[in-house]
Amino acid sequence: MFVRVSSGVLGGILLFLCGFAAHSQDAVTPVSELRTLYDLDPATNARLIEAGSSADLLTFDIAPNAVPASARLALAIRGAAQGEGNLALVVNGRRAGDLTVSATDNTVFEIDGALLRSGANTVSVIAPAGDGDWLIDGRRSRLQLQFAALGQPETLGDLELALAADFGGLRRIAIEDTRGPRAVEVLSAQAIALRAGRVPLFTHDRANADLVVVFESVPNAALSGPEVSLVDDHGLQILIRGRNATETEAAARLFAARSFEGLGPRFTIAEALAAPRLSRTALSAAGSDGTGLSRFVRESLPFGADRGARTAVVLDEFEGDTRLAAFSILSRAALTTGEAWIYAAFREDSRAVHDDQHLVVIGPDITEDRAFMDRVPDEMRAALRAADRAVGRRSGFRLAASAYAEAETGEAALGDPSGVAAVFEDPSEAGRWIAAFTAPDNTSFADAAATLARSDLWMSLQGRAAFWTAAGITPFDFTPAPTPSLRERAGDFNFYPREFAMAFFTLALLFVMRGMWLRRRRVHAMSKASR
């Protein structure tokens, strides 16, 4: 009896503690966001505020599902003429406060939540005439928003605004792995990127994602054709569905082609006929050096022309982290042209691509495709060798004496995220262009691709081929030199531990062979003398 009562009491205590822990987790859900001004608008860096003027400093968007409670603006601002002075802050046309600017510390403005609103918000600075000009460091200036509540969008129109919002928006995106046609997943990734205006953070973790994209291809009498709908099924979801695989793919193309502006929770063919086109302003070609990569990252030409109508995209090993890498790169390419590649063909193998189609290949193991590697220029081969060296791999013979140079587990050490990009004209087909994004086997291609697509490194790509890491870009664009002579090679030795190990092993082997030869001579001489 005592045991049963004790067990019941303990069970009740455990249930109470579990409920309290769950309530505590809900209570500590993050309700604030912090971003640098440079991240919100690169034009804020080294921004000059002239004396006696009122200038708009920043415009940012708050998601329609977010209720702002307060904000804190920390300005890294310095006087051009003197160390201290006064500044006034104006938020959405209403005065937010006056402060004396310090010459050593950031100037912090506390902003009342009543001055903020969902949608666009404008922050302006008023500089008195007597204090001189002011210079703002956008990289060290920060804006933090506290939210009274963070809900979920209830319509597709609000969802589109939430994706594009600077605060309170949807950042982590999970796209269901259909294990089927690649087009529906890639077009969904591009559609989300175009709405967000940036490359989202793609993830496999559906439980912690802000938005999950799912697909459905089943006979359903309630459906009249392709449909996109917003549902709340254990989290916010976009459901792309049709009565068969063809209609589901058509729904994904509509998702990438048309805007949800002003729509409710469903998007069908009827709404698509009147919906505006989903597009963004394409990047300017200014700054291009004329090389293949430089043109690709600014124009995506000729691959993105006519929404990818003449382009085939080969996605090698489209699973796991490689899927996320492909999403990141193709999303940035769509942002470059301002439109999704809804007419592109998505393949699994380059052998299925017609010779009259431009080719984009993405994946970590494209070097195993001999038909493709026969077409690549010397610059890409040099970039691939540089990538191998960067992660500690070397070509050549491997002998047992060099085992000490390897990891104890026998596995190659994981290198820093790095990759190789190349854009070149097909040497066997005039007018056909090929783009490739790959990485060494023992590095994280997904991390490398996200680093490239979500940063300024993208605009730094140049040459016919380039090797990239988080630290920067190494372009390769050269005219191959003649093969060096044996004398030139002998004058440029470059030994590594493995080469030293091989040399010592060879020397030791020669000594052993010499000893065996001498022993055999002595034995032979003694045998001859005994006769």
C-alpha cells in the first residue's frame, strides 16, 4: 500500500515538474532581435550627417505578425569637428529623444514601442548647426527590437510580408525532401528567396524551423487543380499540392512565378490569373570584369535568361546537406536575375542534358563525372587542386612509411568550409556555357555554399574559376604555360611530410637491399672457400 501511494505521489510530482518545465520553455521564448545597421542597409556605413540637417538614417520593416514593445538604437557615431554634441532622433515622423553624443562610447537611444508599427519604419537624425558634421559607423551600430508578442501569419499575403521583414520575420526554412522530382523543391527555395530578398537559412530541422514547405500529390475531389495553401499543422506550413505529380510541379512553378500580395490562405489557378508577377530588381552589371564568374554573379547570363528556358541544372547527390547547398546557390542566382528559373530543366546526370542547353552542375563529387571533367578548363583543375591542398589532401603515391602523417583514426581531417566555382564556354559546343559549383569531399559543401551565397563573397567571384573560403576568394584566370622541363622542375622542389617519409622509406629500403646483397656475397664466398 505504501509503495503504491508513494509511486502515485512521485508520478504526480513528475507530471507537475514536466508541465512547469514546458511552461518555462514557453516563457523564455526569444522575443527580441538584434541586427547591425550595415546588415539592414549597407549605405549606413560611413554615413555622413551634415550639421544643421535632418537625414533619414534607416528604413526597416516589422512583420505583420509581430507587436513591437520597445527598441534600442546604439549608434557608433563620431563628430567630424569636435568630440561631443547633441543629436535628436525621429521615428516615423515623431521625436523619439535627444542625447549628448559621447566621443568614446556608442550613443544609445531608447525608443518607445508606441512609435513603432508593423510594416515600414523610418528613423531620422537631426544634427544642430553648431556641433559640426557627424560620421556613422554602420558595422558597429546596432538596432535591437523587443516584441510584446510574436504570432504567425494568417494569410499568404501576410506570409509574404513576414518573409521580407527585417524584424519578426521568418528566417529558418525547411523544405520537405520528396525523394522525387527536384524541380518542386528548388523552385520553392527560389520562391522563398525572392520574397525574402535574401538567401534564407535552409535547415533539415523541421521542429525548429520558422516555416516548413511540404508537398502533396494525391487524388482529391476537393481540388480543382494546382494549389498553394497556408496551414498550421504542428507549426507554420506552406502546402503545395495537386491531384498528381504534374499538378504539384505546376503549383510549385506558380509559387515561384506569382506574388501572394493581398491573398488569403489559399492560392489557386483563379488567383494566379490576377496575381502580379513575382520579381525583384535585377542586379546591375556594373563592376564586372568581363570574366565568366564575374558576369554570372551579376547577371546570371546566359543561364537565367528567359527564366532559365535554355538551361539544365544537374544536382549531384541531391540529398542531405548537398540539398541545402543547392538551395543556397540557386536562390542567390535567382536573386541576381530577379526571377525564379521556372523553365529550367532539373536533372540528376549530365548525360541527360542536351548539347543545346546551358549547363549548371552543383555537387561535391562532380569530379567523378569523366564526361564533364573532359570539358573543364585548366583554371578549374588548378582551383580543384588548390581546394584539395587547403583541406590537407595531396596526390601521388602513399606508402606505409608515411602513415605517421595521417590522422590516428585513418580518416581525413575535416577541412574548413571551402568550394570551387567555375563558368566557362563549352570547348566542344560553340555558344554553350557551363557553370559548376563543387567542393572537396572532406569539407562541408553546405556550409561553404551558404557562406558564399549569404555574404559579399558572391560579388567577389571572378575569373573562369575561383576557390573560396570564408576568408576570401582566390580567382584563377590565366593562359596555361608550357609544361616545365625536368631542369625547371628540379629547381623548384616543394617537399611535404609525406614526401620526406617516402624518401626515407626508399633510402631505408635501399640499405636493406644492399645488406641482403652483401650477406649473399659473403655466404657465397664462404661456400666457395669451403670447397
